[in-house]
Amino acid sequence: MALDKTIVDTLSAVSTATLTTILLKKGLRNVWLRGPKPLRPSSLRLVGPAFTLRFVPSREDLATPESWASPKSTRAAIEDMPDGCIAVVDAMGITDAGIFGDILCARMRKRGVTALVTDGVVRDVEGVLGTGLPVWCQGWAAPPSVAGLTFVNWQEPIGCGGVAVFPDDLIVADADGAVVVPKALVDEIVALGPEQERLENWVMGEIEKGVPLPGLYPANAETRARYEAEMRKAGHRSRATD
Amino acid sequence: MALDKTIVDTLSAVSTATLTTILLKKGLRNVWLRGPKPLRPSSLRLVGPAFTLRFVPSREDLATPESWASPKSTRAAIEDMPDGCIAVVDAMGITDAGIFGDILCARMRKRGVTALVTDGVVRDVEGVLGTGLPVWCQGWAAPPSVAGLTFVNWQEPIGCGGVAVFPDDLIVADADGAVVVPKALVDEIVALGPEQERLENWVMGEIEKGVPLPGLYPANAETRARYEAEMRKAGHRSRATD
Amino acid sequence: MALDKTIVDTLSAVSTATLTTILLKKGLRNVWLRGPKPLRPSSLRLVGPAFTLRFVPSREDLATPESWASPKSTRAAIEDMPDGCIAVVDAMGITDAGIFGDILCARMRKRGVTALVTDGVVRDVEGVLGTGLPVWCQGWAAPPSVAGLTFVNWQEPIGCGGVAVFPDDLIVADADGAVVVPKALVDEIVALGPEQERLENWVMGEIEKGVPLPGLYPANAETRARYEAEMRKAGHRSRATD
Amino acid sequence: MALDKTIVDTLSAVSTATLTTILLKKGLRNVWLRGPKPLRPSSLRLVGPAFTLRFVPSREDLATPESWASPKSTRAAIEDMPDGCIAVVDAMGITDAGIFGDILCARMRKRGVTALVTDGVVRDVEGVLGTGLPVWCQGWAAPPSVAGLTFVNWQEPIGCGGVAVFPDDLIVADADGAVVVPKALVDEIVALGPEQERLENWVMGEIEKGVPLPGLYPANAETRARYEAEMRKAGHRSRATD
Amino acid sequence: MALDKTIVDTLSAVSTATLTTILLKKGLRNVWLRGPKPLRPSSLRLVGPAFTLRFVPSREDLATPESWASPKSTRAAIEDMPDGCIAVVDAMGITDAGIFGDILCARMRKRGVTALVTDGVVRDVEGVLGTGLPVWCQGWAAPPSVAGLTFVNWQEPIGCGGVAVFPDDLIVADADGAVVVPKALVDEIVALGPEQERLENWVMGEIEKGVPLPGLYPANAETRARYEAEMRKAGHRSRATD
Amino acid sequence: MALDKTIVDTLSAVSTATLTTILLKKGLRNVWLRGPKPLRPSSLRLVGPAFTLRFVPSREDLATPESWASPKSTRAAIEDMPDGCIAVVDAMGITDAGIFGDILCARMRKRGVTALVTDGVVRDVEGVLGTGLPVWCQGWAAPPSVAGLTFVNWQEPIGCGGVAVFPDDLIVADADGAVVVPKALVDEIVALGPEQERLENWVMGEIEKGVPLPGLYPANAETRARYEAEMRKAGHRSRATD
């Protein structure tokens, strides 16, 4: 799925904190992946369609170095990743076997993958950082994936960090972690996100002026009227968010 | 996969404790599913090919009562289960949403399913016991599956209780829990299992006579000779197990 | 709060499994208390208004045997419990200090308390069973509450097993565990519960006749028409449940 | 250490719940082993000196079936256990590898071992129950110890269920689990235990008569005077316990 | 409670490591909050009276964006916080819903709150860091508090990180985390803390000179005499600490 | 055990990620310690023989400040550490009591200890960093070891982070954590490690040139021939690694 550039640009300006608030108002409470955090602290926010990978636990007769050459290998999955996707890997939250090291991350980077998101860990952390591929994960470990994991397939529905992710759902990841926006809700979220960000920025300004919280946040009718007046003056067209 | 009756009969006489010992000698240390225990204490040992089902976490836009009618539903999976199979369900170890209640278990029973094995829980425990379907699970909970789980597919590789299970691997379940015998190893295990049981029973007899452990268990050369002599007298053909 | 006898009688015939299904259709997914199970296996279903108690962690200067005589003691709370209530105790899920032993449970029994529900454990399990007080808990431990817990108050909002419970919410507890029905929803649930039970019982009968799942459960239009015809014949007035 | 028969007889009449209360008054809050419960529900209370065993995690080059014949084996430890001891096994809380099965438990029974206590699990649960050896553990699993554990030594200080146990500390185990009484405190506990049991039984009688909790439990001066008068009448010499 | 400036100044020079040692010598072993760490690494040590807030789990009928305007809201609690207090928030250790974001933290900062301490997490981590409010927490997450938490009250006894905290207990927080000093013990700790710090600094100097540990730390009589002589020379009045 | 300088030099150039791959090919899957990470991010790789220390849980009658002067104290263990060793401490994964603070770490540094590795935590984190002793641990906490731990012995087999460590096994620690190389396998690993590093570096170069993964990694016959030709040209003697 090639993603409309407008979607990427718009959502790159909406924090995952704001996205979860908007999705909760739509009834979706479980959209933030538990575990993945940026491997290197950064202010980056990245947006892309999910390309999913799935592991099951290791079994000594399956998860061997030899298996790396099987047709259902992580290597084959990586060669199938489209430019701009975000690879989302279900590692069942296992933190004592690294799903990928520097070599696979370098290849993903070469192929134009936007980011790697997993509820597991990577290995050879300095090598992975060296590749420049943005990674959201639970940390790192020395052992290879086969010490705890068997790769089984890609582009299937997965669970990652306690959240359901389907191929081509939208992923937004920033300092707070990674959020899934279900494909069917993308247009609605794109419409609501920027307005919510604008409102929250305005509230921060009011706080700086010393306005107390009651009536300000959430806004009562008087506050809302004041906000909308200021926005109109500033040339923005406000859009009700709840 | 219809399973040879000899395999079922032979393995019905080999405990899961013995199976894990034999599989460990073949290099497989991770074959016992963590979590599943018999729902009702019993001496039953059941054997059958795995029929796998897979859940991911719930998402409010997906895991609704309405979803029960979708083509990728647990209902469709159950109607696809062959006589004699053991349904193995990857519920990601979630214990606060029951994967099945009395209605689905009753239907599985009707269809000739041998047993249900899961790292999750069932719901309406008294109703499920009433159906007579043998169940190995982590317990029970009142909430429906959609409160925590979204069903996605069947007959895929899964993880269950930290163990990889592939469709048509063999499952053996008894009081100690459930063990997977990888399909490719079944013949070998069928050949070794009964001899190992016979040896351990003989050792128990020696213990009863007051023989101390060193030299007896594991058996040294003298003990082994004595065992083999007795077995020959009893008409068994012994087979080295290590 | 004295509870209308009709409410108790009606909900005593509705399983907690059915209640969680109905509450989920109303948008409430988190109403089943994680942890509490019947201390002694039984088919009992009990209904009553919640009387809440709250513990915080122990602190050596506070949680002493002497504290048992303080005005904010569990003793004082018990003497305040009304006839027919269900005591719900927030023990923060701690399983290595028993909140109550035989003496306190015997006194609750004397005072007409319907049941004790907690995400913690009791102590002196044989003594507690001897009192005849129905208990839903996580098990039992020898140490006294002061080894891990400090009692602070009663009839406050609490968390119990990951669920919010407010004083006078309704509690229903059976073999599957304990469910909270928020006070404001009781009338609605009382109206819907029996019909849902009736429908599920009818479906079980169909399963017994060999009817396959698709179309039956959940019911399609044809099945629903057949069900309603049979119910009318049997003299029941059906009520749409979704 | 041969244990004075008077100690065994006296403590066999004092519940672990009472023991933890007395030890807490002496400043010991961490004496109840987290995890071990009777393998088969029973009213048995057993008392004996601790004979400790220690495992570390498994390593494929060490934890092999072959290792069972090493001089630092569980077999050698068992042959060293004195009559009347309670074997206390540090299995690091691991629940997916059984420390002992029927053969080792049968031999312990033969040697006069009073009980087995562990924060791990046993294997071949039906076989172990068949030996008649009383066992306190976390449950059972099919895999052999070598799948997760390497035995290293016996009669060393260990941790078991989060509690420090030294060789020859006293162990008391009943339905509530197992408690360690440090060797140096045994005489003091033997002196205080029976009186505390007597007091609690008297309080239960008062509760049955309908006496409310405040002033009764814990006893105020008036209650205590009444209790002591009744005890004197019954011919017991009371001993202050706090 | 306005806190005496001398107390703040004195304890600002005593590390939480030293405080836990002193409190342990007074019999308090459970005073360090498990979980809270500085959000941004820093050498800051802050001291203030606890202002407590309490959450229970979320319930869909309660934990809505609308609830933010209820009289029992976090907004109202914040407007009640006195200058110089340390807000201590019981979030039940939940790490997948942020208790506060940039707006609420900015307002706390405006009101002169010294620090925020919680066993939960914040949200919009970059925004929170931008406010300059010192925060000790378990990390951060994107979802709003209502996704997992319902706010119920303030200035009640709470548990935070497994420790009991009462309103107006003293909180000291530094790089090692946060420690509670029970109100009744503050004067005693203020008296002992600086001497303990002085002693440990002197010991570090001795280590640098190559003095071995035995006899030095803990100090035997000879070492102590030497230390006291040096302190007298330096004009300090030593005070026995054990 | 004085360690051959060649071993230290050789393994200082082999990452723990590479070591775990090589050990897995030898059948050892459980050699990476779960938990220990560098206390301060660094590119340091350190190598040394394990000097083991063992704690059990605390008991109020044992784990007192007074115990610091006992002959089985951490102080005595430290004075016994040889130059160049890596201290490996079994703290049972406990994270709320610091095993060592600045004083003990400073003394270890003075004695020439190469590094401290533990599955527990240190205390007074800034002080510990100030000593310059390289530390791999799970983090830090304010409370002293006696708040949760009792030291029992040194140079015994231990478990650390779920891995068995014997005295004089080799420890290699870098950014990815710490790995144990069993003493008996050291020579073999020293022979294989550098070649594996060389191969992986060459593969990274190929990735940079845009070579796709299939056939490259793992290398097929053609790739391997190409690699070996280049190495021969560069003057390296390749050594088969699987």
C-alpha cells in the first residue's frame, strides 16, 4: 500500500499522545503498543503502513542457524518490504533473544524501510544504531533470535505489545512509543488530529499566563468560545473534536 | 491427518513425563506447554494430531459480538475440525477472557474432537464440564473472548504456553499437562516410549525392595544387565534408550 | 443499601458469564475481578451490594498487632457491615499475607454478611472454611495481614482485581468468579439477563440435536424467528438483547 | 540433628498461621515460604529439621541425563537425608521442570523423610502421590529437572519461596503452607505457641456466642481477665503472649 | 503543612541511600518506592511534604474525557496543592496510561509544586520535560489516564510503589529514587542524617588511601576512635548512629 | 585463576552477540545473563574469570547492619578477589535492595577487579559511577542489601540472570550485556570467535554495496567461495564456523 503523502505529512505533526486521545473518543482504548520505545532518544515522529512479521517460540528442531535459509525466513520477509513501510514484529514480548542485528537492519535501511517496531529486542545494539534505521523496541540482548524464537510468516494479523495490528494499518511512532491507527479510521483521524494539537497548544499558552485548570481544561463553553474567537482571528477553521 | 490407531494406542500408555525425558535426549527441551492443566482432575491420557487456532489481542473495532459471524470466526474453525483431533489454541496466555463456553465446547464434542488444549482459559466452567469435552487450560473466567481476544485464523503455526505447535504435530495430554511431539519424530518416539516406561516401572519395584539410588537410577552396567535378564525372562525385548 | 429481593432473586439465576456478555454489549469490558475464585468449589451464586474495604502496603510503624485496636481497624469495619452485603476487599493482589482468618470470618458470618470477595488471600484456610462464610479469593497464606498490609478505610471507591468497585455497586459471584454491576446499570441488567440465559439454553438444546454453529450462534434471522416462535409457544415474551 | 520429640509433638498442635503471628511479634516478618502448598489437600501438620538442597539454572553442558550419576547428584543427597528430616529444595521458583518424580520420592519415603518442601514443582504427579510422601510444592510439570535446573549441593543456606532457610532450621508445614522457625528461636516458640492457640480457640467460642469484635480481639484488659479466669478454672496456666 | 526550612535544608544534604540505612536501623525496611526514577537523569535532591492522589482502575462508564470536569478530578486536586509539596500519585503501578501530560504538569509547576512522584507513568514525555517540573516515575506512555485509570480522591493514605504514604509524610527524592520518612520520625532523622553522611564520606577517603574493608566498614572500635578524633579536630560533634 | 593474556586480548575483539551465536552452534542456548546491562552506556568490552558471590533472601534475625562484620560477609569476599577477576553476584534478581554502594565498589576498584556483574542492583548510583568500577546490573535502588538480602558465601556455583555460573568460568561483558563461556569451552571459542567477527564484518560491507540477503546471509556456497577468496587475498586464513 503506497501511503498518500498528505497523510504522512499531516500525521507527522500529531503526537501519539494526541492520537490516543482521539481514538479513545472513538471507542478504541487499546491502540498503544506496550513495550516499544525509541532505541536512541529522539524527537523523531515517523508514519507508515504496517508490514507485519510473526514469530512463535523456538523449538530446537526448527530454530537453528540453518533455518535462516528457509523460504519462510526473516531474510525473505525483508526482501518483500516495500519502500516507506514500518516493519512491526510480533516477538511475543520476549526480551532474551534479539530479533535482528546490524546486518538485517542495514538491509532494511537500504530497502527504504521507514522504521522497525517490535515488542521484542534487537541484538548488537551498537551495530544496529550504526545502521541509522530508526527502531522502537524493548531494548537489546546478545543472543540470536533462534535462541528463543522461530520465524513463521509475514503480512498476517499479529499481536504486538498487547495490541492487534493488521497489515496496512497505519503506524505512528514518536518519543512516547508507537500507536496503531486502524486502516478504516485513518481519514477520520487525519481530519481531527491537527485541530486537537492546535487546541492543546493554545491551552498550554493559557497555563503559562496563569489560568487555573477548572473551566480551561477540558474547556467549558466560555473557554471554548474564547478559543474559537482567537482561532478565527488567526485564520484557522476550528472543528469540534468531541 | 488421520492418525494411525497403533500410534494412539502406544502413546496412550506413555506418560508425558516419560515423553519429555525421551525428547530431551533427542535435544528437544521445550515441548511441554506451560499453563494447560486438566480442567477436572483425571487420570485420562489423550493423544491426537494438533488442530491449531490463533487469537491476537482484542481491538474494540474488531472484537465485538458481531464478529462471531465473520468467516474467520471460531465457529467456522470448529466446523472444520476433523474427528479425533486435539484443538490447540494460542490465547497468548490471557487469563481474563474465556476462549470458549459451553456452546462451542458442546459442538466440538459433537464433532468428535478428542480434547481442547489452550494457554488461555474457558468460561462458564460448570457448563463446559457438563459438555464432557476433555479440556486442558489455565482455568476459567467469566468474560467472553471478545473482551480480550480477536480470533484470526486456524491451522497456522502457533505458540501455546511458550511452545511452538505446527498443524498435525502430535499432542499427548495427561495429568501432568500437554506435550507436543513434532510430526517428524513421532515414529521414533513410538519406538522408544514403551521401553522407557517398562524400565522406570522396574526401577520403582527395586526402590520398593529397598535398593538405594546410586547405581540403580540411572542404571549402571550391573543394574542394566540385571534388568535385561529379568526382561528377557518376562519375554520383553529391551531396546537401549540412551 | 437494602437490596430489592426481586433483584437478588432475578440475578441469582443469571451466570456471571452471561452478565459479562450483556455488560460488554453496553460498552463495559472491565467488570470481572481478576483473581477471586471460590475458596471451596461450589455451584453457589450469590448477589449483594458491595461493602468496600481498602488496604495499603504495610509499614513497620503502622502494621503491628497493636493496630488491630485502632478506630480505623478491620474490626470496626466488620461491625459496620449491613446484613446481606458482600464485603469486597482491595488487598492490592498481595498473596503472602492473609487479610482475615477464622475469627473475623466467623464474626462476618454472625452479622449476616453474604460473602467475602478479595484480590488477596485469607489465612488459616481450614478455620475459614469451618466458619461457613462463602469466600472468593486468590487462595490462602499463613502470615497475618500486618505482615504485608495496613488497613486504612471502608466504603471508599477501590480497585479489586483490576476493576473499579464503588460502595453499593452490585456484586454477583459464582463458580466463574465475581462481577461488578455498576449501581446505575442494575435495572437494565435485571431486565436483560433472564432472556439471555433463556436464549443460550435453547441454543445448547439445538447443539445437542446436532445443529452446526454457523447461523445458530450467533443466531441469524431464520434461527431467531424459530427461537421466538418456540418461546411464544412456551409462553415467554422475548426481548431483543442486542 | 535429631529433634526432641517434645518439640515435634508441641508444634504439631500449633498452626502455621499462629506461628507467623508469634514470629512477627519477635520481629520476623519473612518466614512463610511463598509457593509451596500441599500437593494433595490434607489436614496434616508436619514438623522436622530442614535438610536443604540447591539448584541453579540448567546449562546444556551440565544438566544432562548423564549428570544424574555425578557425585553432586540429587541421588547422593537423598542417600544422605536423615530419618525425620524435611527436605527443603531451592528450585528458584521454576515451575516448568519437575525436581523429582515417583522414583526419587519413593526412595525418600523409604529413608524415613518426613516431607518434601520446594518452591518448584514435582513431575509425574500421580506417581508422586502414589508414593505417599507428603509434598508441599507449587504444582507439577512433565519435564525432568535437567530441562531447567542443575543440582549443585546440599546442606547449604538456601532461599526457598523468598525465605532464607539454613540447615537444621525447623520447618512446620500444614494446609496454609510451610514456615521456617530459625533454630535459635525454637525453644521460645515452643513455649509460646500452645498458649496462643488456646487463646484463639477461646475467642472463636466467644464469637459463636455473639460477642462483637471490639475489645474481644485483640483482647482488652477486661476480656483478658475473663479469659484468664476461665483458663485458671480449666486448669491451664496462661502465659502472656504480647 | 508548611515545612520548616531547616528540615528541607538538612535533608537536601542526605542521600536517599543514607536515609534508608538510618530508617532500617529504626526498624523500617519498606520506605523506598519501587518504580519511580527521575524522568531526566539529574543530581537533584528534593524534599517536601507528601500531597497524595489516588486512582482506581478505569471503568468505561466512569473514565471518560467528560470525567475530567467532575469535582473529584485531577484538576481540582492540583488546584488544592500547596506551594512546596511533593505530589505522590498512586497509579497502582500501571504503565500503559499516562497520569498527567504537559498541561497538568505545567499547571503544577506554576503553583509551586516541588516535584511529582508516581508508580505510574506520564504522557507526552517531551512536553512534560519542557515544563521543567521535576518528575520521578516509571517512564511514559501515549494513552491518557482514562484509558486505564479512574481518579477518585486526594490527601488519603495511599500505596505507591509498594510503600504506604500518608498525607504530610516527608518525601525525599534523588537519583536513587524516592523515600518516605514517616511524619513522626522526621525530627529523629534530621538529627541523625548528616552525621551518617559525614561518616560515610570519611570511610570513602580511607578506601582511597588503600585501607582494607575489615575493621573499617563497619567500623570497629579502633576505627571509630580514629574517626572521632579526626572529626573533633575538624570541629564536628559526632553522634553515635548505631 | 590467572587468565592467559592472549585469551583476554582475543575475546576483547569478539562481541557478546557473536559469542552467543558460536555457543548456540555448540548446543548452548542459555549463556546470556538476563538483566545485567552497563550502568553507564559505553562501548567497553571486558573479559575475566568469574568470581562468584551468593545471596539468599533477608531474614530480620540475620540481615542486619551488624552482619556486615561477620566472617561470611561481602567485605571478606571482596578482600579475597584476585586482580583481573569479574565479580558475578547472584542477587536472585531482586531490584529493591542495592547489593553494593560506593564504598564497596571503590574497594573492588582498588583491588584491581575488572568489573561487577549482577542480576540485582547497586545503590547510591552516583557514588558508584564515581568510583570508575565498570558495573553491569539491573539498575539501582536506595535501600541497603540487608533490606532484602543475606550474603552467604563466595566462589560457589550460582545462578545469575537465569544462567548457571561456576567459579572461573569466563565472563565477557559489553554493550549487549554479559555472557558466560564455560571454562571447558574457552579454547574452542577463542579459536572460532575472530573468524566469525571477520565474516560478519565482510557481510556488512556487502550489504552496504546493496547485495540482497538471500544467498548472502547465511552464505551459500558461491558467497562463501567469494568470501574466502577475498580473505585469502587479504592474507587471512579462514576457518569453517559451522
